Amino acid sequence: MNERLPSDVEFRLLALAVEEQSGREIARRYRHEVGHSISYGTLYTTFRRLKDAGWVKVREDSDVDGRVRFFQTSGAGLRALAAARSHHAALASFQLGTVR
């Protein structure tokens, strides 16, 4: 099992790819959800890293515009998302107000 937590960008892409979607669709949803664009270079490089970690499945296809890659978060990726959510929830509940 992979013990590292996903980075912020990895976390967002894993969350957006819970259902299989094309890279183009994920880029559109990223812009809508996050409020700024992600370059296709960053998107595809990050998905390659996520695939190498076993956190996403990749399917290649083609359409009238050429090659299309589809991504879907794997079971291991869902576990990484859950671990990251738990980690961030624990950080959010950390009592910083006790320092004087």
C-alpha cells in the first residue's frame, strides 16, 4: 500500500476522476471547481504520476479531434483520498488557540 498522501493537485484530480472522464473534461471541471486553470502539461504529468502510484486507471481512445485519455480513480486512489481527507480533518481540528 502507498503510504504517502496525495499533494493538493493530486488530491483534486483524484476527487474529480472518481467517475471516468476525459482529461479535457477534468480540466474543465478543475477550472470550475478550483477557480483557476490547470495546464494540460501539469494535468497529464500528474495523472502519469498517479497511474505509476496505482491511484488511477487510464484508458486511451480516439475521437474526431484525435487521441483521448480517460482517467478514473482506482481503489487504491480512493483509499489515498480517504487518508488525505482524514489527515486534513485532523489538522483542521488541531487546537492552535492554546498558544499564548
